[in-house]
Amino acid sequence: MAIQSSVSVDIAYGVETTFGTAATATAGKALRRVSTSLTTQKESFQSNEVRRDLQVSDLRHGMRSARGSIEGELSIQSYDDLLEAAFGGTWTAGVSVDPDDFATGVTVTTVGETSLLTFAGAGSLLTAGFKVGDVVRCTGLTAAANNNLNLRIVALDATAMTVYPAITAQAQQAEDWAVAVAGKKLLLGTTKRSFTIENIYTDIDESEQFTGCRINGVSINCQPNGMVTSTFDVLGQNGSLRKGAQSPYFTTIADAPNTEIVSGLNGALRLAGQEVGIVTAFDLSLTNNMSVAGVVGKNVSPDVFAGRKVLTGNVSAYLQDGSLIEAFLDEEEVDIVAQLLTASGSPQDFITLSMQRVKFSSNTKTIGAEGGVIAQFAYQALLANGGSGTNLDATTIAIQRSNS
């Protein structure tokens, strides 16, 4: 009899139309992974009857659920569905402006590490929907070196945006230009989504099917010498075992995207208003505080219930000055923006995580015999005071992907 090997376990998933009802069998999608712990769990309860023989006479199984995590290495496009479910928002195409919005044109001036794009005419960048933290790309600029670069907005008003990194200065250009937010963005929201997830054991011709699976949270970890990892916490309504002709459930499974993984070596990080190159580690954890509940006459919860979305994390950096410690001591609000890039491409694909209102909750330091002093800060991100017509998104975190 064959023994199932870990490397030949496939994971497939499908979006459910109705919570708890298996997704269409022909609409499966393969999921890239490092590991998974998703399994069916059952509560149990025992008899409290007092007996003269001092023994327990019965134990029963109670409510069922599916619980566990799926860990992967963060790559472009591969986890778009799971991120959307974790955030509760909807991926939305980036906004853009061109001469139809600003007829007089755009001017580029450069000072230090940033450039200022000034727009003249009747338009408004704020009305158009640009936000601090967005990554934009220019096309059609007369300074050809300025086109098709990843430029992150670090300051913004109705007619001017400051971008990082700096680009080539150029005089006002009236025609044939465009500036667009690359790819799509995702904000926190309240939309509930559920999946059918299947662990397919190809060596033994069996599978485990989990239905009513919601994404209870996601953790992203970035180290300087490693791939960026993402771990999705899953809470589902039920699980079952399928064998033989019933396995796998998904009869058609689309291949997973074959896209590049992002790493800690490629990208940039903005911390407390500064582009920094001294961060030694960065992570975040979004927890949706979901729960299941028992009801009389059923062995599954009627739903996976949403809770408050809480975003916490940690950032470690070499101690260059006391500004971060001061921000902690004075309870100042800072920004954290992580721009994670692939190793190749022109322009490079990216995933950006933007938190514009962050407070440090603790500070510790590692002071050893050798090497630099490293300060570690735990943080919590909060809802930013933004929205339509302002320069910030009304969200705790915004994520932007370069793929459309």
C-alpha cells in the first residue's frame, strides 16, 4: 500500500457561490504552497454521570469545523483571491490622468531623492482618486527615461505629487502624456467570501474537501536574506474525506500562475516619513477574529462569523538616531510602506503594503558585544482619516499589485 508523500500533495480551491455549498467542480484553481495544516476538527464532550465504578461511560463527538493555515512564498497574482477574501474588499483598477484632465500639462522638478510632478489645468489629483502610497507609472513623457518606472507617491495635493525615487527633470509638457496608478488596489472592506479547498493526495487516490472556508487573516514576513512569506489562516464550516472515483472533487483545475516570488532583497521600505535602508526585518499580521458557533440539531456552524479586523506587526532597524524611539515615547503616528519587487522585469512587478497611520506599542533593543544596535518596534496600524477627495485611503492598510 502506498504512503502519501508531502511533495505530491496538491491544493486546489474554488470560489463558493453559496456559503458551505461546494464550488463548481469544473472551476478549481491550483494553489502554490510551502505547507498547509488545514484539517477537519471536531469538538468532543463526555458524560458527567457519577458511577460507583469511578469510570467514564461515554464520550461523544460535537461540532465540526475546518481549521488550519496555508503558507506560501508571496508572488505576483498567486494569492489575489485569498488576499481579497482576507481583506474583505475588492480589487479595483488604478486611476489615471492625462491632458484631458490637465490641459496645460505636467512639469517635473527634482530635488534630492524625490521628484515633484506639477499638473496645470482644471483637473484635481484628489478628485481623480490618487493617494499617498500609490505606485504610479508615467507614459509619453518627453524625457524618455521617466517612462514606465515604478514611482511611489510620498506627498500629494490637488495639483502636485511628490514621488520616490527621483526622475529626470523636464519642462512643462502639454500633450501625449499620462500618469496612472499601476495594476489594482485592495482596501479593507466588509464583503464576505468563502471557498471550497481540497487537499489532493495523489499517491493514494484520496482527498480531503473543506467547505465554507473563510480567510481569518494573513501574515506577511519579510527578512533581508529570504523570500517574503505569506500565511493565510483558514476557518471553515466542514470537512470530509473523498476516495476513489469521488476523488478529487475538482474535475478541472486551472494551473497556478508561474510568477516571480518577491524577496526582502528587492524593494524599498518607508518608515516614519523616511526612505530607509537600515531595516533588518518587517512583518505584519491581519487578524479578522472570525468564529464559529454551535446550534441545536446541527453538527456544523450556520456560518463563519466575522469579527473586528486588527492589524499588528513588528519592524526591526539599526539604531541610526533616536527618531523612532522618540515616536514611541511621544505616541506619534508614523507611516510604514513596504514595496516588494520581483528580481527581473522592466518595469519590475511589485506588491506594495501601505499603512499610513501606525503607532508603536513597544520598543526593545538588542545590544551585544559586536555589530550594530538593533531596535525592535511592535506596532498597530489604525484606520486612516481619508476617503474620496483626500490624499489618503480610508483604510487601515492598502495593498497594490502591479498585475491588472
